[in-house]
Amino acid sequence: MNSIQPFFSLFDPRMRPKGSRDPLGSESVWGHLGRRLVGNLTTVTSNLNNFFVSLLSSVYAHQNSDRELAQIQERFARMEQLLAYVRYSIPTPESNSGILGITKVKQRLENETVTGSRIVLGLAAPLLNNQLSMGLWGLYTPAMARAELVEIDNRKLTKTGEKLATYFILQLGSTWDALCKVCDDGELLVSQLKAHAEHFECLIGAPENRARLVEDLIAVNQNCRAQSALYTIANEYLANEMEIGTQPFLNYLSQCGDASLESYARDITQVEPVLVINDAIFTWLQGQHDQPVKEVIDKINQRMNHNTYLIPDSLTSLPNRSFLTSSATLLNAGDSEHYLQSLLQHHLEIMKRRNGAPWVEVRDEKIFVRVVSDTGTLPDIESGFASLSDTFENSYFLYSFLLIAQEAIRKEEKL
């Protein structure tokens, strides 16, 4: 049951290795701004085929009777795994791209081909370290719940979700019954896959099916008033074959003619440079263990360009607003000493709220590092921090939104 706890986060739910968890709380900042535009997708829910599988897995999980949560999760996992093997058997790269747990899928199919043994389905034979939290149940169905296609507690389809799923299942016909039979048995033979793969490819490859799923998934969101307008603008953007990227799309939004979207885009483009510089300096600090504070301040000071950074006054509810405003002010003034103090104090407060020790602090006028990283570098002195002003490191969920919207358009053009 503990595995369902992270599913309710609005931010990127991908599991991270130890020691890499957002030391400045930047996720809460860009997540807050991104949620004003995109109400349901995350940075990892960018594969439309995974939404097809999630929908069908939710159908099978609740098929024919009410069940306990553990049984629902087991049935969901079986269909998710079976369709992963089915997708891998489809020869087209687009059909099997994005499979979660693809390494084990490949290994088990190869082993079954050699030994002739059956492939076991279910939570006892996970494709991922944690099938529920790292698979579709944990990563994709929360986005479907925010689109009101499933109920978040047990992944049961809503009326809208049922209508959509029925439309797809009717197209699968007897193949759906055969897939359910394999899941009921809990075992799979490779010899069963070829026919299933052909029929499933027809389902997910049909332009009208992709367009319908995209429409139900992201065309509107009850918890995000701007998403409907964003979807319209995104389609215009994609129709013009513009670059799929957060920064170019934000540039487009900033002059799209919709006052709300333009305002949200401008807010992001003003906040992002401060986030990028703060993160760059902190990551660099993780490689400065035992360095004198005075030398560290001098190196930061050499790169101060005295640019005009601004946190908009209108963002009154922005997480970490006080720290970000202080960062902008001190960067503008070129006050490296107080900037470093503010950065480390904010980090200390973040870690206290997590009941953890700071990764970086000052001891005896030297930098003391607990969580070391050698990946951080500062820009060269000549270009300074101003060179980072046009760098985008956070997606604000817009990249996933564009990928999902583009999937249906791209598929239709190719067929």
C-alpha cells in the first residue's frame, strides 16, 4: 500500500537515485507555474501508447466484479505486462517505444524462445524494480485521473473512460477476449503474440483512435482553466511544424494573442533564469569541498554580470518566492557574499523540512560538502552568469504536452 503514496504529487514522479533530490526545492517552483498551463501530464507521461495500455489495463483490472485493491493491482499489472510483450513484438519502432521495463521484456522473450518455458505475468514477476510505482499504475494513471478518465483510488474507469475504452475494445473484438484469457491464466507463450500484435498495432495505429484518445486526455482539464486554450494553440504550433521544445513553444505562447497564456509564458521566462543560475551554482558548490569561502565568493563574483533578473510581483503564491526574489536582487547587485549566504540558508531550511542534513554548508570559513558531485561547472568569466539566461532546464510539463498532442498529428500524416 505504501507504493501508492507518491502518486498524488503534482510534480515529476520519477524515482531518483539517493542524493539527487532537488536540494533547492526548484520542482515546487516550476511545477506550480507549469500546472497553470498543464493540469494533468507530468514530465514522464509523454508516450501516447502507454495511455492506451493504461486504459485497457484499468478495464481488465475491474472486469466482471468488484475486487480488493490488491487484486485490482495484480490484474492491472498482468495486462500491462502482457501488452508490453505484445508491443515489443510489433516490428515498427513507434509501437514499442516507451515500454516501461523493456529490458526485462526483451530478456524474457528471448529466454522463452530458447527454453520454451512460459512467461509468468503479475506482480510476482515485475518488469521494473517496483511494478506499481514505476510502471503505468504509478506514472500514467494519475494523469488519466486528472483527465477524469479513471478514479485515482482504484483506477476504475469513469463514464468518460468507459465510453472511450468500449470504443477501443470493440475494435479489438475477439483479440480482447484472448488477451483477457492469457491474463486470467497468468502465463504467456511467445507463439500467442504474433496475432495479438497485429490487431493491437491496428488499434493504436489508427489516426482516429489516437486523435480521440488525445482529445479526451489533454484537450480540456477541469482543474486547469488554461489547458483548453493551450491545446488549441499547441495544435496551431504543431501544424506549422515548429520545434518541439519548451523554450520555443513558450516564445510562441508569449505572443499567441491569448492574454492569460501570454502572461503565464512571460512569468515562466522570467523565473527560469533564476532557477537555472541557482541550481548551477549549488551543483558547482557540491564539488568545492574544503575550499575557502573567500575563494568561492571570488569565483562567483567574477561571473556576476549585473543583469536584470525579476520575480514578478503578481506571483504572490509562488513557492520559495522570498528566496527567489532575494536571489534575483543579489544577482542584479552582484553581491556574491550575501548571495552565497542566502543560497545556503535556503538549502538548510529545505533540508530541515525533510528532516535531513544540508548537503553543503560553511564550516570554519571553508565549504563543507556531504553530498559530493563533480558534475557542476561555472560559466567562463567572460560570459558570466548572463550566458545561462537563455538556458531552459525545466519543462513545465509543456514538452510532454507537445509530444502527446503531436503523436496523433504525426501518425495521421504518415498513414
